[in-house]
Amino acid sequence: MNPEPKEMMPVREEPRTLTLNPEVSLAEVQQARKNVLELIQKGLKRNIDFGQIPGTQKDTMYQPGAQQVASWFNCMPDYRILSEEHNPTILNEYEQEEKRWDNSKRKMVKTGKSIARKSRGHHAYRIQCNLIHRPSGQIVGAGLGSCSTDESKYIDRPNDLDNTVFKMGKKRAYVDAVLNTFALSDRFTQDMEDIVPEEVIEATFENVNKDPIPLQKKEAERFIKKEVSDSEVEQAREKFRATGMTGSEIKQTLKDLIGDKTPEQWTRKDYDNILEFLGSK
């Protein structure tokens, strides 16, 4: 009678130590780095592709700059939604600083008081951006970005801004991918225009003629939170069209009412003046 075969115990192998070695020489690395920095210096435009946000020490890479850098190396973005959240009925309770129109300063100013506000809706995205080398189809780098309507600039009307936070998440992921892929984090940061406190920008405006700053006032204005929503602007446009006025007449009327301002620069007072005029038509 043959003895039963003994169960063979697996031999446990010790993990091998992985040693990473550069695949290019130091001279090649230094030359590649020099080429990238030279392209940035000569090819990117300050205040368009990148800029310095008030209150920060490092330049911020904007999406146009990231697109320029990627195009130089024949790379394109490929996005993946890692997670998303949607709840259109959830109640948000938050506080918002009260503002009033100061006629002497011709702008909205903070009163120092907080107002309890409520809104409904929550939308959030977490996105990965892979940079693809077009000729080879290979992934050469990646970045992550996220955005939520819980952020202060979106929480007042979450259900209107689902697509907006999706695009913002993509933008952040794209810029992150470019900074990671081309090792530019020591030269640029990102998203500072989304988190810099409004009072810092306002303080910069007050000192724009007193102290030389590396950021023009016009650029800083891009980052002030809009006081009139996109949907309100569209409502005003529809009401203007309903009056039968021509495009040139509408343009001149707006100039008479609020001056040469784009819809992004409208204040609540401007909007109230426009509605008052339209109500009289």
C-alpha cells in the first residue's frame, strides 16, 4: 500500500529589492529641463497663460498655459471620472457676508455682518486626466482634479452649476497633469485663483496705485466672485429682446445705466437698475 502523498508546502520567496535607475544621463536631464524652461520663458505670456495671484508667492499656471505646454510636446488630455455625487434635493445651510452698495466708492462693500442662507443641491466630481503622446498613444503623465458645489462660489445655486463644477474639475486635473508630467511644480502652482480670499484681492485693488505689484488690476478682476448669476444675466437679455430694441440700442442703454461693464462685472445694484428700467418699458 502506497503512503498518501504529503501536501507540498509552498516555498515563500523573499521580496526582491527593486532598484530604480535613471534611463537617461544627467546631461540629457539637464538639457531637457533647460529646453522646457526656455520654452516657458519665451512661449508663455504672463497674465494670459500664467500669473501671480495677489497674496501668493509663486506664479499660478492657468489652463491656457497648460494647453500650450502640452501642445509643444504633442500631448492631448484623456479624462476619466473617478467618482461623482449628485443630490438635487439636499438642503445646504451656510452664511454669506452681507454687502451693500457704496455710492461714494461705486461698488459693493462688506458690512461686517453675516446673513444665514439656504440652497438646495449637491454635485461633485473627482477626475483624472491622462496626458497622451499623440504619435505613440502612450500615457506620459497624469493628474487629479476635483470640484464640488459645496465650494463657496457655487453653493448659492448648486443645481444650476453641475456642468460648471464638472468643467472646473477637468481644468484642475489637466493643469495638475501638465505640472506633474513636465516637472513644473517648483515653477508654478495651480488653482490659487479659486481659493485666494476676496479680501486679499480687494486689498490689492486699494493699493494698486501705491505699491508696484506683478499683477495688473485688470487680471485680478477676473477672480472676484460674480454678484449676478449667469441665469439672471440671461433673464435680463430675454427681457431686453422682448422690448423690441435693436442690439445697438440695448448696448447704448446698458452703457447709460451702468457704464462699460461686461455681465461678469455687473453688481447687484447694476442688476437692480437694469430691472427697474425694464420694468418701466
